[in-house]
Amino acid sequence: MAVEPPVREIADLATLKALSHPRRYQIFQQLALLGSATSAMLARELDLNTGATSYHLRELARHGFIEETRTDESGRERWWRTAPADLRFPERSKQSAEIRPVVDEMNRRAYAADIELFERLRQQSEDPTEWMDAFRHARSSLRLTLDELHAFFEEYIALVNRYKRPDGEAPDGTRTVLTRLFTLPAPDTSEPRPATPPRVASDSSRKGPDPRADQST
């Protein structure tokens, strides 16, 4: 049975900066991709220093973004995963002057990383298996009120949560699938735009016979 994760809004600047650190956010996204991993695995995957990776993991855990899942028998190898949560930022109109540029920059890096990851994984999946058809994408244009857009977004989140499963309940044949959604309002065309006055051609720009056309030598 799907378990809906708790909603967590990040409105504190210090907490937001803890996640938005470029390397830290890279580690956080890689954990989401792998499901769980050790610091050594993450360092190898991301070509990072193991000591720095361990530090960033501790910082992410301190702010509640990741959690430890298990430790090996020696007690030296710790496994981490992202903490179950529906992470959200304040709506843009409610973001402070300090928070908005941090969120914007983090989103900019995330969008670029998503495109790079999509292309890289697609190129790596050239083997003729049924998962070759898993790279789905769709575009649409909708006429919505702001309230309808908010409802659409919440319904999308509910749909995603419905397909989430607790650890150990995934049936055979499942793989981690990454989904992304972003919406952007097109320019408002409801207000009539002022008509552009017709351009009056000057004498030099009016078309007419070229006086040089009939010249001969």
C-alpha cells in the first residue's frame, strides 16, 4: 500500500542553503537515483573526494534531508537514503529577497542536470529491451485559472504518491523511474495590445523603377 510522505516546506534560509550547495544537492539527487548508497559509492559515482562526501552526507542528515538505513557489521560503512518527504519551497510570491535567488539558482542547476541525465541514460539504454520505451515525455497547453492550476499540481503529486511503495514491497521487474513536472504561464494575451501604427514610407524607401535599370553602356 502506498504511503503518502509528509509535506515539508523549506522556508528557512540556512536549511535551504544546506540543500542548495552544488555538491550537496548533487549527492542528494544521486541518492534519489540509486535508492540507497554509501559515501564510498557516491564518491565513486560522482568523482568526489570520500572525505568531502561523508561531510556533505552528515550535513544533509543534520538538516533532515537524508537518513541512515543501515550499517555494516564492522560499523564503518553506513548506508544512506533520502528521507521520505514531499519537499516544497514557498510559493514564489511569498519568497523573501534572500530566499528567491537561492531557489532560482538551485532550480536552474536542477533543470540542466535533468536534461543531461535524460540524454545520458537514454544513450546508455540502446540495448533492445522493453525498457527502451520507458523514456516518455509529453507537452501540452491548457487554459486554466490559477486555482485550477493549483488543483492540477496537487492531483499530480497525489498520483505520484499513489505509485510509491515502501521499501521491500516493490514487485519483481521494477526499476527506479524519475519523473519531472514544471508548469509555466504563457504571456497574458487577454488584454488587447495597442495597435502598432502603420509605417509611412519615406520617398527614399518607396518602391519604383530603378532609374539605373534602363541605362546601357
